[in-house]
Amino acid sequence: MNSGFWKYSVMLILKVLICLPFMAFSQTITAVQSIPDLKSGIQKAVMNVDVSRLRDMVQNLENYGNRSTWENQWAVARWLEKKLRAYGLDVSVQSYQFSGRQWPNVIAQIKGHTKANDIIMLIAHFDSTSDNQQRIAPGADDNGSGVAVVIETARSLKEASLGRTVMFGLFSNEEHGNAGSKAFAGNAKRNKLNIDAVINLDILGYNTPEHVSLSDVVQSHHTFKHKLKSVYRTVKNRMFYFVKGKNQVKIAGGQRESLLVKAISSAFQKYAGLGIKEITDDACV
């Protein structure tokens, strides 16, 4: 993953999160630059982004070998809790019952100043999978990269003045029926949390063409089926890269989230000029 993509990822998420309290989802972000305090807050948060931290976090997550087992998911959860707590966030590890065991979700938040009960969530999953997950499932882009962006966004936003509360959710067992996020959603419903919007970061920087060879792709999978499948996806991504350009972002959501999808797409286009593909389909939910 190139440093430009990392920088864009965190910068844009920061700008979206800071801007959302000042906009209606039915409008695009057009008046942000006319609000001095908001502009200053965005600039300060963006200047705080450290690409080396992002790379280090993805590498640390890869170093577990896999994040599919109960033991490793708990180890990762404790590591994520420690990092977020070191950045001064209010953090908790929430456990839930699944498949006869207690599993962890890591939840952190930065309280809003004017609408503290209104919540915007930024989420990612920290487990991983592969066709031989007990042996190796490093999960760099599914979803180490998403976790890294969530953590770095939380660190960069810590001193920003926010209207709504921003909550950061890092979930286990996404690869097993979204068990972690479902447990959190059930708990949020029971506690009547007022969650206005959820932005899910998944598979950032997938198969960056200049760094991924077909030989690497073949060797990284165990079964012939997965080797073939991954080669197909890599070739498809390379063709898309040559036609559409290097940094393309898909922004997807259900029909009920169509206004939020448009608002976030508008922010990405306004601040970075990235190629954007909007997908509004209930299959995305």
C-alpha cells in the first residue's frame, strides 16, 4: 500500500467525522470552509496523521500469523485496548457468548460537546480468515488495514472539538456470521444507544497492483480453488487499475443509508479527488 493511499484514507475519514455534526445527510459538504473553528479542527487532526503508525499496526496484526482462533482474538483485543487507552480514549472490552465461549469486542469513544447522546460509529473487524486459517491468515487488508485506520483516526481525533460522540468499534468473529458486531448491535439496542451513522472500513488497499505478483497470490493460498479465485480477482483488479487509475474507493450502503452514502462520497471527492463508485443496495447491509 502506498503512503498516499494511507494518508488519504485517514484524512478523509477525519474530515467526514468532524463535518457530519454540521451537516444534514441530505446535503453535501459545501459550507465547511466557511466555519473557521471547523476548518482549524480538520487541519489540526489531519496534520496529526502518521503513516508510519499505520504500517506498524498492520505489521503487528500480521505478526499474529492468524487472527481466527479464540486465543489470538483475545490477544489482539487486549493489544488494541492497550493502544487506545494509551491514546487517552475511554475504552472497554465487551465480551459476548459465541460457540460455547466468551469472545471480545473493543469499544472506545470520544464524547461530543453539544450532542453527546448522538453517536457516529467508525468500525472494523480484527479477526481474519483464509483457506488454511489455523496455519496462516495474516489478514493485512481483511482487515488489518481497516483496524489501523480506525486506531489512527481515534488518535488523531482525540483533541478535536466534536459535536456528536464518535464511537470506535473493533469487532471479533466477523468471518463467522458477523457474530461480534451482531452482539454489539443487540446490546446497543437494549441500551437504546442513539447511533446516527455507522461507517464500516473493510478491505482497504486490496491487491495494490504495483506490489502484488501472481506468484505471491498463488503461494499465499492453500487450495487450488482459492488459488484460482485469487488469481482471477488480482487480474480483474489490475485491469480495473489500468482503466480507472490507482486509488479507487467504493462507498456502499443500503437504501436507507443512501443520503449518508452520498454525503460521504461528496466529502471524499471534495477533499481528495479520488475515483468514487457509489453502491446503494440492500445487499450491502
